Amino acid sequence: VVVNCRYNAVMNVTLTGLAEGETVQVWQAEENTSGDLVWAGPAVDIAGRGTGTDPVKAAVPFAETTYNRLVFVIKSNSVAPVTMTDARVSVQSWPN
């Protein structure tokens, strides 16, 4: 859990089912102790390719200051099901 610090992060995701012309959005956010989102950063689009049968891999960088609990949000804008087969986040943080 990253709270009250500056950070650099990279989220590596692998998606299947994401066809050309469709997107998945990823963004960093903060939630309070009740689990409510209290801040959200700008969304980054991950674009699909081909028919969606090949995996789409993306590395999404983030840098910000957090005061609450840091979370990452992924939202599919695809009409077909998209599966996240792998997701890893690397975070470097230091006190504010």
C-alpha cells in the first residue's frame, strides 16, 4: 500500500480479446479508507489490434503524489469480452 508519498510506477498488462478499433483505459486513482475514489488521474488508452485473438501487451507509466491509498483502475470500452491475463505494477516511492 502506497500512502502519502511521491511515486513513479509502471503497470505492465497483457490483454486478450481486444480487437482493432477497441480500447481499454488504465488510470491511477486514490481511494479513502472506505474504498471510495477521491481522485483519479488521466486515463491512458491501450488500443487493440487485429481480430483480438493475439495478446496485447502494454507498459503504462505513472508519476504523481498520493495522499490516500493508491489504486489502479482498468476499464474496457470493448463490446466483446476482454480478459486481463497478466498485470504487474512496479512502484518506486519516497516520502512527501
